[in-house]
Amino acid sequence: MGKNILILSGSPRKGATTDSLVGAFIEGARSAGNTVTNVRVAGLKIGGCLGCNHCFEDESQCVQKDDMAQIIDKLKESDALVFASPIYFFGLTAQIKLAIDRTYALLREGTPVKRAALLLTCGADSPDVTEPAIAMFRAMANYQQWAEAGVVVAHGLHKPDDLKGRPELEQARQLGVNI
Ligand SMILES: Cc1cc2nc3c(=O)[nH]c(=O)nc-3n(C[C@H](O)[C@H](O)[C@H](O)COP(=O)(O)O)c2cc1C
């Protein structure tokens, strides 16, 4: 049976390298009969978590009424979660981190998510540059008890179409098929 997959995509640059990697993943995932929702978080209005703990006392309700509500609703019906982001200063973008922090509202209630994957793009060629983001993803998956479905990393990317024809697109497509 097909899975419900939610992608949180953190690049503010529309149609650029991260979107291309996400596009290949979606193609694979849909070809395998999964339902995919891609949320480009940089286009949404999402405030940072206030740490007020209101959500722990009031049925997962956040005091902030903004676009995070649509992600929370989707998370409640997702089996798999994909984080896609460029590396900005050795980490995920601030835009996707805002959304990740706000999933705090569902920590008590939990979600149906069982599997998670990571898609990364970056400028540098050295693997060192993505290590902190991959470590963060793995720690989060371990904490949330998500099985790691896969990590695809594409290095050496600067211009929007730099990923064209590169093998990482096929890796992302395969990850979509197998997630
Ligand atoms: C603010 C900013 C910070 C970045 N920091 C890094 C970095 O620390 N390491 C790296 O390898 N690339 C870095 N990059 C390059 C991007 O990760 C890379 O070009 C990526 O492919 C951009 O994704 P996009 O095409 O979806 O915008 C940075 C780019 C920007 C705009």
C-alpha cells in the first residue's frame, strides 16, 4: 500500500538545485504509488517556537496562529517525512529549522511517521560540510524513533541548474521509489 509522504523543503530559491532534487524524489515516490505533499517552507509564514509549552497543556495547540497549522495537519496523517535543504553555514536553512522546531507541538501526541529521509544540496565538494546537518537529522530520527530511509547529498552546486544530468537525481528518485 502506498505511503503518505510529507516533504519539508527549505530552499528559498524556487526552481533551483534543492527543488530539482525534491522533484526527482517526488517522481520516484509517485511512480511507486505513494501520495506526496511537498511544502516549500520558505514561502510560508512560520514563526519560531516560543518555548511557552502551551501545546503540552492544550491538546497540541500552538499559541501562534500562522502557516505552521497546515504542516501540523499534514504530519498527523503522514507515514514518512522528508527534509530537503541547502546547506547554509554547515546546517539546514533557518526557514526549515523554524518548521522543525514548531513540530514540538506534536511531541506529546505523536505522529504516524515511521520513516524519514534527508536530501541535501551544498556548494562545497568536501563531505565535511554536510556532516553537522546529517548528524542532526540522525539524532532527531533516533529521538523520534523514525527509521532512516536514506540520505542523498549533492555537492558542488552554485547556479540553479547545476544539478542537471547529475547522478544524485537518480539517487533521489530511487529513494522515492524505496521509501
Ligand atoms: C546563505 C548561504 C549559505 C551557504 N552556506 C554554505 C555552506 O556552509 N557550505 C556549502 O557547501 N554551501 C553553502 N552555500 C551554498 C548552497 O548550499 C548551495 O549553493 C545550494 O545548492 C543552494 O541550494 P538552492 O539551489 O536550492 O538554492 C550557502 C549558500 C547560501 C545562500
